[in-house]
Amino acid sequence: MLQIRNVTRRFGKHVAVDRVALEIPAGQMVGVIGRSGAGKSTLLRMINRLAEPSEGSIFFDGKEVSTLRGAALRHWQRDCAMIFQQFNLVPRLDVLTNVLLGRLNHRSTVLSMLKVFSDDERMQAVVALERLGIEQTAMQRAGTLSGGQQQRVAICRALMQQPKMILADEPIASLDPLNAKIVMDALRDINREAGLTVITNLHTLDTARAYCTRIVGMAAGRVVFDGKPHELTAAAVREIYGSDSAGAGIDETITSTSIGNGIKVPGPAAPRDKVSAAREMATSSV
Ligand SMILES: Nc1ncnc2c1ncn2[C@@H]1O[C@H](COP(=O)(O)OP(=O)(O)O)[C@@H](O)[C@H]1O
Ligand SMILES: [Mg+2]
């Protein structure tokens, strides 16, 4: 059980996350939705401590994780594997090595630096690649793969951490509809088969409805909806996405990646500045 207790995050005077309280029992597949700037990434990053709360605390299985330091913090970051919109692989390394990097937090620094992995770990990596249907790419440089394949490699790397939770920050925002479906199917299978909690930020409503057992809607840093997909009424959607989606009724295509539709193409991914991309690379747990 993950407990987020009245967590606030400020950047200067700006409140990015505003007194968020959530309890997430093990095994849920939670979609966090909301406009760009609603605070979704900041919330996710505070869970795995890529960002620190200004106020409030976060507990996992009764233990406070928002104050961990040193080795205990590294263990926690291993327990909640993170998946990013831009995959964050090492492009010049082969796929197998990228997957094995998920083991780094399990190993001594020297072995990590030498990238020495056991046969058992290599086997686990291959099994993960098979599970995601990309074992044939194992020896290719990660940078040569398509976006959809790269995100599957990132999921394999996350699985190698043997995490208790997977945190995914807009994992399909850079993908075409077919690859988006493959990646979301993979996350759902992992959730169902391994019972792993998955918390994923999505800026598209239809994906959250299709895949998640629980939807959390954020607006201006606050949780304005928390319920099952069928409870997400037009009024709730208006509250999440703002009143300008009211007028002619809710047009879900505005917030759609059209998974499974095959006609529409996704809108452009939210632009990311180089600084935040670099920060993610630098602080990513691999
Ligand atoms: N490192 C940062 N420095 C300053 N402001 C930030 C930083 N990270 C996020 N913000 C601000 O916090 C708010 C929430 O951002 P974010 O969590 O990225 O939202 P979302 O993921 O929902 O798009 C935004 O207004 C954003 O500009
Ligand atoms: Mg974001």
C-alpha cells in the first residue's frame, strides 16, 4: 500500500502539487490524467524521490519513504521502477546491456562500473525481452530501435529491478497508436500477471479508460477526481480538463491517442526542454 499524505510541492511561489492525499493498495493499475502542467510528473517524481515534497509525507507498506537517505533510498528507487516518455536508454549500448543496467542497484559499485553480470542475470534479461517480444533486438544498439521498441526495452530494464511498483510518466506520449497499444498492453499484462502496482501518467482520457482500474484526475496540482473509469462523468472530465471543454459537450478526441482506432494520429508530444530531459537522465535510478 502506497500512502501519499497531504503532499505539496512548490517551485518558488508556484504550487505544482497541492495537498494531494491518495492511498493506492498493491496491485492497482492507476492512470493519472490531467492537462499539461497539472502536476502529474511532479507527483510521480516525488513518489520515487526524483523530487522532494515541500510538505507532507509518503509511506509504503507502513514505512516512510519520503525521508530515506543513502542505501535505503537506493533500495526504494529500485522498488519503484520509473519509465519515461523519452525512454532514457543509453543509445550506444546494446539492448541486452541496457536491460541489464536495471540490475545496477542490486550490485556493488565496482561490479556495476565494470558492467559484470552473471549468466543468471543475462538469462533474466533475455526472458524479459522475450516477454516483450523484442528478443531479436538483443545485440542491436538501443539507439537504432524504433520508439516503440525502445520503450519496451525500458520496460524490460524496469522489470530487471524486480520492482514492487512501476511508475510510468507518459510512456506512450511519443509513440504512434500501434506502438502505444503494444506498450500499454505490456504494462497491463505486467500488472495482471505479476500483480505489480502500475501508476501511469497519461494525458489521454481514452487510454486511461481502456487500461486503468482507477483514474486519478488532477487540475492545478490538486486531485479533482478519484474513481473507477465508469464513474468519470462529463462533469468530472470538465473539472479535470477545464471549462473550455464544456461548450459543445466533451470531445474525447481532444484528449485521445486513438488507441485501436487506427484512423487518427496522435497529437504532437508535449515539448520537453533540454534541461528537464537532462535532469531525468542524471537522476534516473540507472
Ligand atoms: N523543476 C521545476 N522548476 C520549476 N517549475 C517546475 C519544475 N517542474 C515542474 N514545474 C512546474 O510545476 C507545474 C507542474 O508540472 P508537471 O508536474 O510537470 O505537470 P504535468 O506533468 O502534469 O504536465 C508546472 O507549472 C511546471 O511548470
Ligand atoms: Mg508531465
